[in-house]
Amino acid sequence: MRRSHFVLIIMLGFVFNSCLKEVSQPIEPAVLKKLRLIPADPVNVIYLNFKNLKKSRYWKDFLVKDLEIKEKASKTIFDSLGIDFEKDIDEIIIATEWNDFKTFIITLNKPVQNLELKRSFKDFKIHIDDKVLFITNDEHRMEQIENNDFENSFTKNPLFRRIINSIQYKDYFWFVTRNTSIFLNLLKDGSKDDEKIENLFRSINFINFSLKFDRDLSINSHWECVDEYKANLLRGVLNGIISALILTEPNDPFVNELSRADVYIENKGVDIQLKISKERINELRQSIIANKLKRITEYER
């Protein structure tokens, strides 16, 4: 009897721990193939599946209007190409590099010949493969793609598998950055601890955010460190920031939601998991903290 109780406890413990985090969604082979087009060491990679997003009108409007995806993208490329963001696009991948080279991978929902597509603009060149447009201002990269040379690709980056596997939600929208200074500037306050925080952030390999649009909005962010020791230090810092915000801004709707977030160690990194209901989204628009964070990250980008 004692042995059966022991086995039951182990099984319950396994089930409980397994429920702490959802299984990361697999990446579609078609998306993986497109990621080969990105150069080996991007600073930022943004993925948006507009086809999936269209299935939920509410969340489409939230992502496009509230996060201003359409406006930012239109200014850089869509208006120049003669593409209608909402009517012609199924999927977008955008990558930027430290040297200001940019890559756009656009998957259309109709044949190119059915569109009045402009084949060139400014310093960018376009390579067309069926419904997929590869656009870059890096001439050398364009030559590699036209010659089917994928050796210098994002998929060959030593961190690639860790980056992709750490993205929790891959079906709608995800964002990966290696520019940790965006978040470092939010944490530095001019105190003697700034140097410690800066050293800690140098140990971060990458940060990602991913969103899942269902009845609720699920948000996951993974902060990958060089080792578990640094990850534990980072978790302490992030928990400290959340606690400080709760004390200083107790009535802010974004802070109230953040106080419910799960912050835990996952594969040498820190995961932040949060779920927000549709009803709470309207309240978040009034958040001073959320709007400040949005302005700072937009400026840094």
C-alpha cells in the first residue's frame, strides 16, 4: 500500500508540473523554409500570420490598429509595392540587422500576375517565387538567394533551434530580438545597481514575445540567458520590478494584469506567462505604464 501511494504521489507531481506550461507549438515546415531566406545573424525578427488572424475580427483589429502594425509596415514597403495589406497578404516576416540591412518575406494570397506589383523601389530588390516575395536592400544577400545559396542563413545560426523552440505561440504573431538595450534602458534608474543590471543583461542571448488569439489573449515572453545561474538572477530582477510597479501604480490596469503573471525558469531562461480577457483589453488602453513602455520600445526600434 505504501509503495502504491508513493507511485501515485510521483505521478500527480509529474502531471502538476507538466501543467505549469503549455507545450510549445511546432513551427510549420513552410515557415521554416522561408526563415532560410533571412541572413544568419538578425537583430530582430517579426512574424505575423494575417491569414490566421483574419479568422477572428476582434483580434485582427487589436493587432493591426492598437499595435499599429499596418501603419508601420505601410510606410516602409506596402504602399511602395502597390500591395493592399488587408486584402493581398497571408503572412509577413520582417528581419533587421545591425548594419541596417532589412529583409521582408511576404506571402501573398493570390498569384503575383493578378496584382499590379511594382518590381523595385528605392534601394530594395525583389525576388519572386510563386506567391512569396523576398525583398532586401542587401545586394549580396539577394545574389545568394538567387543562386540558392542558403549557407549564410538564420537557420544555420547556432542559436536558431533554441530561439524557435522557445517561442511558445507560433500561429499568429511572434517577435524575437537580440537588442536587449531596449529593456535595459527601462530598468536603469541612475543608481549604483545599474552596472549590475547592465552586466546581467549582457548575459541574455535573446528575448522573444509571442501571442495566441483565442477567447482570451495569451502572452508568453522568454528571456534566454547564457546559463541557469544568470537566469535565476534575472528572474529575481523581473519579479522585483513587478513588485515595485504593484506598490507604485496599484490602480494601473496593466500592472494589475502583470501582477497575475507567472514568472519561472525554463531552459536557461526566464518565462513570463500571462492571459488577458477580451473584456480587459479596453481597460489596458488607459494604462499609463503600458503606453509608456510602448513609446520607449518604438523609439528604440
